[in-house]
Amino acid sequence: MKNIAFLFFVATLIVMSSCSKKLTYFTDELYDENRWSEKELKRIQFYVSEDIKLVRGSSSGNSRIEDGKIKIKADRKVDEIIIERGTPGVFVFSPKENRFAISFDDDNDLYLMFGPNKKANGRYVLMAKEWKRREGVITYGGDEFYTGSESAYAALMVDIRKAQKSVKKTKTASGRTVR
């Protein structure tokens, strides 16, 4: 009885692992080997490898003088966008070679730019207008956001299942007789 339960467990594990995604990094080498068109890139399901956190803050305030004292009222508004690890995204457009606009939202205007980074083994990583020591300036939906350095190596991943096509041709000799 223990053997049957064990075999059932192993069979279930094999079936479940064969159905799971096999995510691998999208690299410049993979892109160069396949040279997909924009139409083909739009059919690829991309995923993000790490959490990406975008933050934008604004403040407004006013002051007044009462009884010889300055009273300041300040309001601060913070917009935060989080794209969690494993979030699926789609190719929107390519502004230039080796740069992909990928949207993780229903709105095609909300996209992030990715491109190959030699320091990351050619992986397509998050691109910023500018990287300062601990943060990057990212344009998202036409607005400027900031992201921490932990997002610098957030990369695109794809589900690759290697298909190997083999053609086997078999011929059976019919035999030959003397004439």
C-alpha cells in the first residue's frame, strides 16, 4: 500500500512539473538567434524576474501668519506602483533596436523599457532615463517615477520549451532475386 501511494505521489509530481512554466531570461543572444519581428514579439508572453517598485511624490502647501507665528499647512501625495515578480507582460513597441516597451497593465501607455545589459550577461533589464547611485528615473505613463537600485536588475523572462524536431525515414528493402 505504501508503494502505491509513493508511486501515485511521484506520478503526480511528474505531471505537475511538466505543466509548469520553464522561465528563462530573455537575452540578447536569444533575440539575435531568433530575430523575431514585432508581430512575433507581440505573441510572446513576457514575465518580470524581480519586484519593481515605482514611486512618485508631490507636495503642496500654504502658509499664513497668525498671532505673530507662521503656520504652514503641507500636503504630501505619494503614488506608488508595484509590479511583482512573475507578473506577465506584453510587448507594445520597440523605439529602437534592442529596446522593448513592455506593458504589465491593460493600458498600452503604461509600459516600462527593457534592453540588454552586458553586465547582466545580456539579459533584457529595466532601463531608466538615468541611474543615480541608489535610484533610477523611470518614465511610466508619461510621468516621472523613481525606483530603487534593487529594480536595476529586474529582467524579462520567457517560457521556453525547447522543441526538437527529428525526422526519421525508414525504408525496408523488398529483396532482389536473380534473373
